[in-house]
Amino acid sequence: MQYNFDQVVSRRDTHCVKWDFSKKQCEGKYIIPMSIADMDFETVPEVKKAIIQRANQGIYGYTKVNEGYYESIMNWMMKRHSWELKKDWIVVSSGVVPAINNIIKAFTHPGDKVILQSPVYYPFYKAIVRNGCAIVDNPLKFVQGKYYMDFKDLEHKLKHPRVKLLILCSPHNPVGRVWTGEELRKLGEMCIKNNVLIVSDEIHSDLVYKNYKHIPLAAISNDIRENSIICTAPSKTFNLAGLQVSNIIIPKDKLRREYIIQLENAAALSINLFGMIACETAYKYGEGWLDQLIDYLYENKEVVKKYVGERIPKLKIIEPEGTYLLWIDCRELGMNGMELKDFMLTRAKIQFNEGFTFGKSGEGFERMNIACPRDVLREALGRIEEAVNNL
Ligand SMILES: Cc1ncc(COP(=O)(O)O)c(C=O)c1O
């Protein structure tokens, strides 16, 4: 079956964060939002159908997952990531961010330290600080247009006795790296050596471009598996973020028990009925849709690269290996973060995610969400070109 990702579906007046709750107009012109990480595409048709069918029944009481739910996750992880996981390892959550908050609560004490690798998804910072811990940054190295982990710096930082946790973003938002097996192994072994637990946020793991392969951290080795918590979700993959469903994989019994106690304390063990249905259905029937989506996103990425390379050469696209988020180096425009934000919003009339919100090293960068129909993408590129040329 062919899916039509070119179709423009209006999201205005649908309680949509991206289209309804950010600045909508400037000087009479609509702003194109290319910000928050969801997609302007309809989800898998089978998912829509299953939700409508269930909604038609009319009773929306307390809900619990059954065998079919777990099987759909296990089959998906095996099929897409060659990762064999056990049913018992899966703990449902209303989201990856709530899960990360609960993980920090469960495995740290106030005053402990948590490592992250900037520039990185900004809720990680908040989760660490709000739970009474201190952020230890192990910034990524930016070498000739590509980001790498800085293992030398990490080695030093892991040694601090109060470092208890490292939050890995794999694939990495916003820089788009799909970490190699070698990188993951090195990171995993260094953390084991220093008794630091790894939380691997793998929410973008299904969205990886050709020639790259996502490797779940827990699939690297048995030792690394026992020292990791893997956050997965169907939400980025199938555009289900509003349904609030994710699955946290904790292979080690002791860690899982401790995490579940924290969930009980926070009364956070229940699941949303429609999220549950969407998750199971998407993992069962969404593979063909996803393959076409990835091809479409790949083309979108190529369109942006070509256009920017030929017509807006002051901007530099960091080649993404995965995710539908493009990290764009705008430093040649010579603006600070706030000036750049204002320029893109008021002159180009595009809303991006500001690079500086991902950490200090993101200053002068913008994150562009390319999960939109190609006509919208082209319109946005034209606007950026005109604004830059008029500088
Ligand atoms: C790396 C990463 N983790 C987590 C989330 C959000 O997860 P959730 O909506 O399940 O809390 C996002 C959304 O953009 C993300 O990019």
C-alpha cells in the first residue's frame, strides 16, 4: 500500500502544541512551525481504525495491558533491531520524560550527579535539577561537521564518587548521530567500571536512515544489559505523542523492582487506553508505513541539504544519521541565540527549536523538524532563503 505523506492535513484548532500554542502570525503572515518533535502526517491507518473502533464502544474504564501488547513490543524489537527481550523486562510508562524523572528519583539521592552529553534534549537538564541532582556535562566533540563522544573527558567525569547515572540519547537529539556498536561498547564498559548506571533514551531508534543501524544499548553485551535501562516508545515512530505511551525496558530484576517501587510511590503505573491500543496496533501493522515514512524523510533531508547547499550557503546542515530533526549551524549569520531566534521568527517566519536550549554549545544553531509534507518544507526553505538574502 502507498501512503500519501505529501498530503497537507491542517492541525490548527486541534489542541496541537506545535500549531496552536506557539506564536501563530507575524506581520499578518502565518508562521510555519518546524519545532516540537511530532510529525504533520497521519499515523498508520490501522491505528486510526483501531482507535475509532474502540472509541465506538463508548466505555473508557480502567485498563491494563495483556499478552498481545507485550508480544507486539517483543516482536517489533526482534524484527527491527534484532533485539531479543523478555516480557518481564517491560514496564509501561506514560512517557519517556516521566520515566526518566522516575529513574532519577529511584536511583539517586539529592546531591548526586548525573552525566549528560550536550547539546542534548533539554528536558534531561530539568529532570536532573528538579530531582535534586547536579548536572555533569560531557559535551560532544564537534569535529569537521560531525559530533563524537568525548571519552577522555568522560573517563575523568565518571570517576567522581557522586556520579550515579548517565543519560544517553541514542540516536542523539538534536545532532542526529546513530551511535556505533564500538562507541556504545566503550561507553557501556566505562560506566560499568565506575559503577554508573546508564539510562539510554532510544525514543528515536526506529527513525534511522539507510546505511545506519540503531543498536539497542542492552544488546551490546550481557554486562552492559544488566547496567542499563532502555527507554523506548512508539510515539516518535508512528506520531502518537498525544496518546502518552512508552515502554521502559529494565533487564536486571533488582533495578526493575526498585524502579517499580518508585512508580508505585508516584502512582504512575497505569496506562492510557488509547495509547495502549495504538502501541500494540502500530507495532503489529505499522512496518510498511514506517519504511515508506523513512524514505520520505530521507528525501526531505536531501531536499533541504541541496537547497541550503546551493542557495543558503551560510547555513550548514549537520548530516543526520537518524531522527527527523536537522541540526543547522547558523553561526555564519553572526547572531547570538536570541537574535537568531528573533530573525527566524520575525523575518523568515519560521519557528525552530533554538540551539541554545540544548546547551551552551548549541548557541548559533537551530533545530529544524522536517517531518512535514514536501510543499510545506519547500515553502519554509524559500522563506529562509529570502530572509537571509535580505540581511
Ligand atoms: C530524546 C527524546 N526523549 C523523549 C522525548 C519525549 O518523550 P515523551 O513524550 O514520551 O515523554 C523526546 C521528544 O522529543 C525526545 O526527543
